[in-house]
Amino acid sequence: MEEPGTVYFTGTAGAGKTNLVHAFRAYLKTSGYDAIILNLDPGNESADLEPDVDIREWVQLPEVMAEHNLGPNGAQVAAADMIALKVFDVKQALSEFRSDYVLVDTPGQIELFAFRESSRAIVDALSGERSTIAFLFDPALARTPNGFVSLLLLSATVEFRFRLPTLNLLTKTDILEPARLEEILGWGEEPGRLYDAVTRETATPDLALSTELFRAMEALAPLAALLPTSARSGVGLEPLYRSLQQNFAGGEDLEPSHGPSEP
Ligand SMILES: Nc1nc2c(ncn2[C@@H]2O[C@H](COP(=O)(O)OP(=O)(O)OP(=O)(O)O)[C@@H](O)[C@H]2O)c(=O)[nH]1
Ligand SMILES: [Mg+2]
């Protein structure tokens, strides 16, 4: 049995991680693939969206708060370290499913996932050969040039920290007007368009600074192409599957474990 492909869904609080993970699992299942969800967020409150393996079985935020007399943020930090100590139990629980894919829902506080050593230990322990990060761009932030650039930098930080192939996704595209969607995707396709948008938003009279800014946009360009998705409408799930397959094992396809249709 081949190792499962592991996909870490990360992004700013409320970016749509939990909903996308569940929509993607449903898509994979109807396409004949076994996929399970690992919830790594000890504060996850999406009661109606049940993961298959849940870190809350080992670490629960309200208990950490009560036992250590911490507020929610301090408890998240302490919990991140406790999770790292449970990672082999988590790994054992995952292996019992023998699934093709493990979709990992990560904590809403991205700085916990992106900046703490404990998350790197968790990712290192859980990741096999075929692991990818899906970084989610929330349209609420990505809709301004400034927000878009900030998310690109955050995504680059996550990639730099984990050294895993990273796919950038735009979420909730169902709420975007078509023209707005096209504009945001355009910033990702053409560094010149992003530069124009950023300078329109924050005019800089300093030519040297403008040149540097343009260089920065060009340097970010390879990361900037976004895959549009929506958990609500199902847009982008098949392209997401295809991109992941390309990231895993250089595009080699997995055989569906059951079911007829090839996605
Ligand atoms: N219209 C629309 N809303 C969405 C979509 N996905 C998520 N949402 C909404 O966005 C909000 C946040 O979604 P979640 O999936 O909980 O986001 P999250 O990143 O897991 O949030 P945290 O775990 O709290 O950081 C909820 O109100 C969802 O209903 C989508 O595809 N379309
Ligand atoms: Mg969530």
C-alpha cells in the first residue's frame, strides 16, 4: 500500500479551511478515492463538520485553558506543543484508515501553524514523500492589492518554513462578482498588473522605490497564480485534485481504490 498523499490546508482565520477540506473529501469520495480528514485545530468548533481523526481526542482547548489558567490564545500556544507530543498517536490513528489522502485542517491562528517549532515537528512527523500545503487566500483580504501582496508574503513564509510544495487557492469565489474575480486572478497571472494595482492603491512618488516594488512583484510572480475554488459551489475541486497529483510524485496518478470514474 502506497503512503497517503497529505495535504495541509492553511490560511488566515476564517479563510475557509474547514469547509474546503470537507467539500474536497466529498469530491474525492464521489470520484472513487478514499480520503480522510485530520483535524489539527484543538479549538475547532465546526460541530456539524466531523473529521475522521480529531486532535481534540487528545488535546482540548477548554481543558488546556482551565488546567493551566490560560486565555484562548495562550492555550492555543500551549496546545500546539501538547499536540506535538501526541503526533505518534495521531499517526497511528491515521494509518488504521489506509486511505489514499489525508486532508489536514490546521488551526485558525495561522501564526501558530506558520511560526512555531512544534508545528514543524508535527508536519515533519506526519509528512511522507507526497505532501503539499494548500494555502488559502480569503477573498475578504485578497480583494485589495495590499491584502493580496500580504497573503503572498504569508504563503511564501509558510513554504519557506515547511519546505513543502505549496499551492495557493482563492476560496469562496461564489461570493465574488465575475469582474472582481477576474481582477484578483489577473494579479496572480501578471506581475505588471499587480504592480499597477499596488501603485494605484498606494502612490509612491519615489522612482527608486517604485523600481524596487516592481522587482518585488516580479520575484513573487512564480507563487502568485491562484486556483479559484468554492466549497459552496464545488468550483475548483477537480483542478485542485489535478494540481495535487502534479505536486505528488511528479504527476503520477493514483488508481482509484473503488468506484468507476476517473476525476
Ligand atoms: N460563500 C461561501 N462562504 C464560505 C465558503 N467556505 C467557507 N465559507 C464561510 O466562511 C466562514 C469561515 O469558514 P470556515 O470553513 O470555518 O473557515 P476556517 O478557515 O476553517 O475558519 P477557522 O478555523 O475559524 O480559522 C464560514 O462562515 C463559512 O460558512 C464558500 O465556499 N463560500
Ligand atoms: Mg476551521
